[in-house]
Amino acid sequence: MSKNKNRTGVVYSTDSNFNYQENNSPAQQTFPPKMQKLFVKIDSKMRAGKTVTLIEGFIGSEDALEALCKLLKTKVGTGGSAKEGQIIIQGNQKDRVLNILKAEGYNVK
């Protein structure tokens, strides 16, 4: 039995003629940096009083989001994560993140 994680809807079927539906949605296209419009802001809500820098508005694949997050974390020198279409950088790093994103060619507000 092959394990295919793209199957949706049914876990197990006793019908020998049953065909599984597969989730073959195409990957989201990543726009070039000049077409991206990113928003950088400082946030401390729901974070136990810790301040973070949020980058929102990225349009593209999860891999491209992770790559941008890694670039920012490396250049700023702090931790962070990328999830649900936003990048979270630890600390108040707004000015540094703005400069890095502008140098990479992104439209930043």
C-alpha cells in the first residue's frame, strides 16, 4: 500500500474499485520583488509583552516566504518565523527590515 498524502476525503475504503480523490492544486506563483507590496509593522499583542516586527502582504509560495524569512533573520541577526503568509522577526527591527527589503527591491510601507 502506498502512502500518498495528496488524498483527500476518505481514510479507508473496502470497495476494491474505489478511486481516491487527489489534491493536485497548483503551487501559488511568487511575484517578483518589484510587484510585491509588503507592510512592516511592530506588534506586541498576544505575545506576552514581547515586541516583534511583522512583515505582511507577501504573495507567493511557502518556500519563497521561508527563503525571504531566512534572509531577513540572517541579515538582522535575530530569530523569527514564517507562517500563514507573514514573517515574524523578534524584537523592534522595523528600520533594519525596511532597509533590507528596499535593498532587495521590494515595495515597502
